[in-house]
Amino acid sequence: MERFTRPCCLRRPTAMQWGILAVITAASQATAQPPGGLVFTNRIGSNLAYCGLLGGPSGQSNFNTPTLTSDVISLTDPGGPTWGSSSASSQLMSTPSPSGLTISASGNAVRSPLVVFGTAATADVRDQWTFTLSTAVHFTLNVSVSATSTESVVSTSTFLFGGTSIVPDLGATPPPYSGTLTAPGTITLVTSGTLGPGVYLLSMLSRAESNANSWPFSGSFQTSINLSLQPSASAILRNAAPNPLSYTSNRPILGGTWIGTIDVGSTGHPFAQPFASSSPAMVALPGGPVLLIDFPVIEMASPLTGPLAAFGFPLPFDPALAGLAVYTQVVHFGGASGLTLSNAIDLVLGC
């Protein structure tokens, strides 16, 4: 039987070491792009509050560029001999990042009992963002919309997220993703899935204002929307003739178990062993096999026998590992037929 000699630089990783390999891989990806090639393309936002008599205290800010925003308006009218006191405040915080968008808004409007002349008290916050993706990406969406009011109906609070292609995760809430709150209460949504390449829109509108024209009046709202993008896990087969297609795997999903399967018996060799690298390669070796991963490499499992062999290990649910690439290939060896190399599978850790 042919003796297969393992280079001294090879070792078999534990699940923790697999995570370390991914971190090392990340160090070589300093030019990594945002998940999905995220680009914010348009924005229409505003923050508004006013109170008192017509022409009384007011403030408004408009936002037309997709940049970080933190804007607060707080107004008070103490009232006078013929009108009561009133106040209004509103706040908008929008935080875009290479991996998503967070919008947070709050406001309140208060006015005292009617004296002679009525007063206003209104808080209004709205924000709408448009972005594009060039590749598929995994997403998580967390939404919370709540409102209070001394009236039975408070001005509308809404949210909307939609776009070109949204495929929910198994068991997750399917689209459309939108909601309207027209009475005191709360709307919550937690969902996840995959976004395909295309154009997407995320928007919210919240307003506190008396609809029934009542005095006294008190209303408030609080809205929080977080859209987080993570690279989608992928396992892409890559090959060059004459390497046999003997190696398959599932996607390396963080928090799950990654499993590779080798058709050991397909090549006539009694043993097979999988290896991993941080870089791909394309090197024809003497005798014909093509090396598809670059050195240094590490063992992913001990030599395996067939006819079918499976190997794998759990992956930690660590968002820092999302998007990391690992390149894998199997060596078939033993017997009198020398060795051959399988197809490669290029893995991207993700959700």
C-alpha cells in the first residue's frame, strides 16, 4: 500500500480552531466590500415640531443626503391670558453603515385645557431611504412602533420595507413588511431572509397630534427600525479537468453544523482526506491532478474510508465571522494508483 506522508505544517482543527482559521482568513481580506455591495442612493427625511398659537414656537429639519443624522427639536409655549400652555418635541436618529441601517424616532405633543383660543401641539418625524445591492445578502429586520394618546385615535405611525427580491428564512415572517398604527398600542416585527440584487426602500412616518381636537391632549410615539445585512453562506463547487467530482457540502451557516461528504469509492482509492486553505489555486501537478487550494493548508479531518464518508463540525454563531472565505479540496490516495485530487468547494461563512 502506498504510504501517504502528511506535511509537518498540516493539523486537524477543532471547531474553535476552524473559527481561528476564519479570523486569519479575514486578515487577508482587508479590502472586503460591504455585504451585498450595499450602496445608499437616495433619502427623504424630516423632523418637525410646533406648538402654541398660530405662528408660535416651531422647528423643522430636512434631510436629503444618506448620512448619519441626530436631530432633536424641543419646544414649549407657556401660554397666555387667553390660551393655555403647550409643548412639542421630536427626535430623529438615523445611522447608516456598511452593513445596514438603523432609524430611531420619538416625539410627544401636549396641550393644556382650552382657555379661549385653541393651541397646537404636533410632533412629526419621517425618514425614507433607498439603497441597492449588487449581490445576494442575508438580512434581519427588527421593528418596534408604539404610541400613546389621551384620545381613542392617534395620528398614523407607519413603516415599510420592500424591494426587488425578498425570500424569508424558513419559519420567518414573509413579506410584505409594513404596518400602520392608528390607535394607542404597539407593532413589533422580527424577521429574516435573503435579499437578491436590486433596489430596496426602507421608510417610517410617526406623528403625534390631536385628531379629535380635544383639550387637554397628550400623545407620544416611539419608533425603532434596524435592518442588518450579513453575507449569505455559500458553498460553490469549483473544478478543473481531470479532477473527479467526488466532494460535496452544505452551506457553512453560522450557528449550524457544516458537513462535507466525499464519494471515496468513486476514484478507486481506499482513502480520502479533506484540506482547507485561505486562498484558491490552479496548479496542474505531475500526472494530471489540479491543485485548487493554495499552501499553507490544514487538515479538516483524518483520512476517511468509503464508499461514502462524511465529516464536519459546528460553527459558532459569531457575526464577526460572516463573509469569511475558506477554500477546500479532498486528496484521494492509497493503493497502487497514486493520488488524485477532487473538485474544490469554496466556502463563505454566513447566515
